[in-house]
Amino acid sequence: GGMVRVVGYPSTGAIAFVGQDDNAVAMGRARAVAKSLTSLGVPARKILVAADTAPHSAYDDSGAKVSIEY
């Protein structure tokens, strides 16, 4: 079977908050999406949760991205 990867991202650009912990924000977003997926029936053991705090373009969306790996 496959896996579902959920990667959270911190706020970027003008919406970033001074003093925020980017890793905590990113992981919180990824965990929230993973929780929603499990409530929809995706087995928790099939979900990989990660944070990506590397600098990205100011035009990148903050939030979380979901990909299916099979």
C-alpha cells in the first residue's frame, strides 16, 4: 500500500509573525491536516507528517501540501 505525506509550511512574506517558531507552525499545520485525513478514514499509520521551514519564494503558499506516494 501507499503512504500519504503531509508537509506543513510556516507563514511567509508579509503574513509572517515576528518571533514565531517556524517549525512549530509548520508541524501544527501538518498535524491538523493529518487529523482531518484520519477523520475521513485514512489510517494514521499510512500518514507521514513533516515540516519544511526552508526559505521559499514570498509567493509560495504557506499551509500544508498533501501527496500520495505509491
